[in-house]
Amino acid sequence: MKLLLDENLSRRLVPFLQQDFSGTSHVVLLGLESASDREVWNVAKADDYVIVTRDADFQELSVVWGAPPRVVRLKTLNVNRGTMLNLLLENKDQIHQVLETEGTACIELIT
């Protein structure tokens, strides 16, 4: 499972996620800086990414359009990169279980 981090997350997280989520990238690294949600959605769908975001927009799109792509919504206050990284890594089994095994379109992680 590879993740596509939205603009509202630090691209500095990407190297730290590679071991557990191989192929992970960031919208800026894919040339999608300031892209519309629809453009990001289409790239994620075409390239089999799971979108990781703090925005409700992608969660709402997953309800309307369904999967793929799937979405991980991080419901957090303004936290540092380390806390965000730990949230993803500590919940990696749950992310895999819910999105891949159960086929759910979106999962929320809350701190």
C-alpha cells in the first residue's frame, strides 16, 4: 500500500514512511502543488495511491465517488511531524485491515 500525502502534510514524512508504505509520495513531489482535489483524486486513482489528508474534502469525495482511491483522514490538531508520523505508523495494521481487507473507502485516525 502506497500513500499520497496531501499538501496539508509535510513532504518530509515521505522517507520515514517508505519502509511500511513502500512507494509513498507527496502531491508536491508529483507536481500537483496547488492542484484541485479532483486532479489529486484522479492521480491517486490512476496510480493506486491511498490519499492521506487532514481535510474533510477527500473523505466527502470518497462517500460520493467511492473507492478507489481510498482515503486516510487524520483528525488532529496542529501537531508536529513526529506525532503525525507516529499516528500513521502505530495504526498501519489498522489502515491495512480496514482499507484492504474490509474494502472500506475511508478510515479516520484521531489523536
